[in-house]
Amino acid sequence: MRALSPALEIFEGLDMGQVRAKSMALTSLFIELAEATCGRLGITLASPREAGLRGSQVALGFEHAYPVMQALIAAGVIGDFRAPDILRFGFAALYVSFTDACRAAETLHRILAEERWRDADFQASHTVT
């Protein structure tokens, strides 16, 4: 219980409505940026477009999603892969910033535009993505 107490203090006095509003704003911003910069590169939205219908994550489709996610992780953007072609990004509103969302979209664009995902280092399958 000693370890749990400080963790629970974070939620004391927290307005969950504000947390949810930030979550929806983060995911909406990321979708807007990803579609604007990566749509012509083959990225498609796999999550609901309406913010109220999605949680605090965004799923994007891309034919070569696995190596793209490996390249993103190597660049410091942590997400995960879901077979067969989904890139999934989580936006925990308590500690993910709007700057983080912008950086993730910029990094995704750079990896796709420069085709960094084609590097041999990102092609090998791992147990955990």
C-alpha cells in the first residue's frame, strides 16, 4: 500500500473531464498532422475519426507497418504494431504533451518520406513490437 499511495495522489483533485478533453485534443491533433503529412505516402486512418468514439490511442494503416514501427521506436517514438498493417500510438493525457504528438507525427513523416523503414535493421521480426 505504501507504493500505491503516491500513485493515487496524482488522481486526487483531478478533473477527469479535463483529462478526457486533453486526450481527445491530442489524438485529433495527431490525426490531423499524420493525414496532412503522411496521407499521400500511404497512411490511412484506422481509428474512428470522431474523437468521442475513440479512446486515447490512434491506429493508422500502412502496408509495411511493422518495419515502420521498428523505425519509429529506434527514433524514440514508442508505439506498437498490430497485424497485419496497423501502427498504434497511445496518448496518455497525464504526461504526453502536444509537443510530443507533433514530434511523433513529424518523425512518422520523416521515416516514410525518406523510406527509412526499408533499412534491413527494421525488417527482422521480434517477439514484442
